[in-house]
Amino acid sequence: MDTQKIWNNFNEVLYLFILKRVKNKNTTNDIFQNTFLKIHKNLSKLKKEEKIKAWIFQIARNEIINHFNNESIYEEQFSDKKDIFQQKYQQICCFDKFINDLPKIYREVIELVYIKGQKQKDVAKILEISLENVKARIRRAKDILKKNFNECCKYELDTNGNLTGESNCSICRI
């Protein structure tokens, strides 16, 4: 598998995976870019192509850990903890709120697949529903999330279907 195929198959889910953990668009973009750079550089080291998804997400997890380790070193230099809190949460997005506001049947599928990294067929077994139903719930949940981002935060979708723009909502500007 080449980098382009990996991008086509995993860019959206990987971006959401990182965003859920760091809750900052700029940081997510940086980590996302570093992750794909490492994927591209180290693709030849992947021994079993069937483990590509786990390998990609492990790279992303490592990049997230690196970010927080570097951030903690940087934060130790600040003397006023209040400033740290305000800086850290100033650009937090509505992502968690949107996930939590999903109807339960959509929220549980999104959490199991995108947040916990379960395979869709395993989620179907866990929830005792068909694989087709899992896929339909994911599609509907994504539609709801995109609609919420567009209405609340004034984000738009670019030609690749990715969210672009700046937050324009009072919730995001805590």
C-alpha cells in the first residue's frame, strides 16, 4: 500500500481520532501532518499490510504523546497556572459536545469505531446489529456532526470533504 492509498482510506478517521484527543484544531493539524510524514518515511518498514490500520494509529498515538510531553515541559516554565488554563482551553472546540449530543444509537457506534478504534464488524457483534446497520449509523452520525459544525462553528467543507475555516461560536471561545 502506498501513502496515497493510506491517505484516501484513513485521513478522515485519523484526523477525528487526533482532534478528539487534543481538542485543538491547530495542534491537530500539526500532529496530523507529522503522523503522515512518519507514515510516508517508514512505510517500507511495515511488514504486514493487513496491520496497516493499527500501525497508522500507533504512529498517531505516539505523535500525540510527544506533543503532550513537549507541552508539559513548556508549561512548567509558566509561573501562573491561571494563564496556562486559559491558554490551553481557549481554542477548545465543540467536538465533545457534538459527540455527546448525538442520539445514543449513533454516539455509541462513533465512540466504538472512531474513539476506541474497534473494527466495524466487531462493533456489529458487540451491539448485535448488522454490519450494514453499523455503516448506516456511522454515515448518519457523520452527517449530523458535519451539520452541527457548519451551523455552530461556521466551518465549511472543502473539495475533499474536510472541515475548513475558523470557529465562530461562543462555545468554542470559552
